[in-house]
Amino acid sequence: MAEKERSPFVAALLAVALVFVGALAAGAGATLLASLPALLAGGASPAWTHAIAIIVFAGTYVVIALGEAPGLRLDRAGAALLGASLMVGLGVLPLDAAYRAIDFDTITLLLGMMIVVANLRLSGFFRLASNFVVARAKTPLALLAAIVLVTGAFSAFLVNDAICLVMTPLTLELTRRLKRDPLPYLLAVPMASNVGSVATITGNPQNMIIGGLSHIPYGAFAAALWPVAAFGLLATFVLVALFYRGEFLTRERLPEAAPAPARARGFLVVKSVLVTLAMMALFFAGQPVAKVAIVGGALLLVTRHVKAEKVYREIDWPLLLMFVGLFIVVEGLETTVLTPQAVASIGNFDLSDAGVLSAVSAVLSNVVSNVPAVLALKPFIAGAADPQRAWLVVAMASTLAGNLTLIGSVANLIVAERARAAGVSIGFWAYFKVGAPLTLITIAYGAWRL
């Protein structure tokens, strides 16, 4: 797996995180030992629940950072579920509190959007759209611009990971038919997808969580962050073109190539597009995004053209499971350890400063991934002077931080794995030389803008 091919930089970052977590666990263990007499005497003391919450939280986040438990087959979703179960089983949270900790609006929104994207893909819509745009690209530079714009635009409104699943094979097929080097075009796919997804609440999973936690209206969220996404897409196009000047800074024109067979189901394409457009209109009209998404997704299941089982196979069930587990794990830590008084007394960082909060969000997102990072920051954002602005900064920085390295986001890994299966290798340094400056430039612009 690509997640195991970690660079020295990422290894060092993880080492620092593990040392920090080890120190937390050691302190928690000492507290636990000190509380054993009280526990044996007949009750769980506050020290016991504090220690258990810290150990479970730390262990869960270490496994999420590593991708799987060393020596075991326990993946991220399993680690989140185990952590949530231990929070309940060891008395940190009662079961009813664990149920209340789950943000069902976020789970519902993500499930609904996955169903919508699955229908768009199975109908052949994405292939039709890419054929339409790419057929009008006459030079390598125009082709790059088309890939960046199509990927970024779709990722702005639909789940970016799903867009990468669609765009990667299309980009591979297209570049091979045109006899071009696929690497720079493939690099543009996850980078544009990450950047484009910044623009709206429905662009990526972490934005969905932030939308649920912050209650920022869909239109207000998009109005604040679409300029960052637009700037980021332009920066992606410029940086890829500059780093691969031999491919793009040329007067060479692309050869004529027949469009790839679309294999589209016409009625399903029209139905899926109309439902998607209606959903977007309702999002901007201020309707609850979770309700709109799940109703739209359910309506698309009513069809004679595609079996429901095919749609269900497109849904990322482990991601939904990981979300549920992480909500409970973070609630356990917040309830017992990160009380408002404790949060107010932790550290001297001024998280009201957009630059500081952007840096913290970006580093944490590259250590434990962006979704866990957002949930870990929740207690600190809630007490900020301007929580709405702080959440927008976290959404911006945690998403754009995914472009730093090849393992920085799930979108990157999807593209790398699909490309490798097709015989194209995307190396860590090939990605990093474009992704690192792109990350720094876009986060700096976003912090300045917000």
C-alpha cells in the first residue's frame, strides 16, 4: 500500500507524534496506577476515567496516523470502532451519551452524497462531461487546464475522494490515447480535487463535519472559501506547468483522437443531473444539507436502470464507520479531560490568529489525517472569540494540507493506487516537489484571505 511508503520527513513527524503520545500515555498510566486503590475499594474515580480517556484517545489516533495497528489487521475504521467501544466499556461514557455524541447530520450528509455520486458515475455522466471538455483542448497546456478545472469544479460540490476515483482512469485513458506522459496530468487530479473541495461543505468529509459542528450556512461557507479554491486551482495549474515545462511549455499540438466510448444511460444521466442541480439549489437556499442530501440520494435509488446493489458497492462504508467511532472517542476525551476550564488553560497559542490556527491545523492534519484533526480541534474552536471564522480557517488549512505529501489525503492515495495498478508510478518526491510549494502558497493565501 502507498501508505506504508513513508518519507523521512513523514517518519520524523510521526516519531514526534508518537513521543508526544507516549508521554501522554505514561502520565495517564501513572495516574491510573495511583487510582487503583480507590477503584478496588468500589468505584471508578475521576483519575481513572481521565487516564482511560487519554490512553484510548492516544491509541486510536496513533493507529489512524499509521494506517493500521502494527502487527495486526486493524485498520483506521476498526481502530475508531474499538476506541469508541472502550470509551463506553471502561466507563468513560455511558452508552446514551455515546449515541448523542454521533453527529448524525454529518453521517447522513455523507451517505446521501455518496449515493448521488455513485449514480452520476454509473450513469456515465462523468465520462460524457470529460469527453466534452477535453475534446476542445488542442494543446497539452489546454488539456492540463481542462483536467484541473473539471476535477476542481466537480470536487467543489461532490465528495472529492469519489471524484478522484472517477477522474484517475479517465485521465490515464486519455493521456495514453494522446501519447502523452501521464504523470503530470495525474498529479493535477488529486491536487485540484483537494483544492476544489475547499469551496463548499459538501466538497469533502472534513468540511461536512465542520458544517455540522459550526452550523455555518452553505452559502456563507461557499462565499468565504470559493476565492481560496479558485486561487488554488490557478496555482495548481501554474505549478504543474512550471515543474513539467518540457511537457507543457511547447507549441506542440495534440493529435486528433476519437472520444472514448461513453457507454452512458441517457435517462439516468438526465435524472441524476437534475436531482444534483436541485440539491445544489436547495443547499444555497438554506435548506438543511443533510435532509436534502439523503432525500436526493433516496430518490435516485428509484430506478429501473441500475440495481441498488451496484450503488451500495460504491459507498465507502468504512469511512462512515470511522466517523461514528471518532465522534465517540473525541467526546470521551472532551467530557473527562478537555473541559472548558482545561481548554482555557492549555498552551499559549493564540488560535484566534488565522496564521497560527492554519499552521496547527496543517501539521495536525498531516500527522493524523484531516478528519481526526478537525475533531481533535473541536474543543479549542468552540471557545474561540469568533468560532465561525475559526472553523473556516480549519476547513481551509486541513483540506489544503492534504496536498503536502503523497500520503497527505485519501484522494492522493486513491490516485496513486489506481495509477500503480495501471502501470504508472507516482513517486513520493515527484509529488512532493509540486505539492509542498502548492500547500504553502495556498494556505498562506487562505490565512491572509480569512
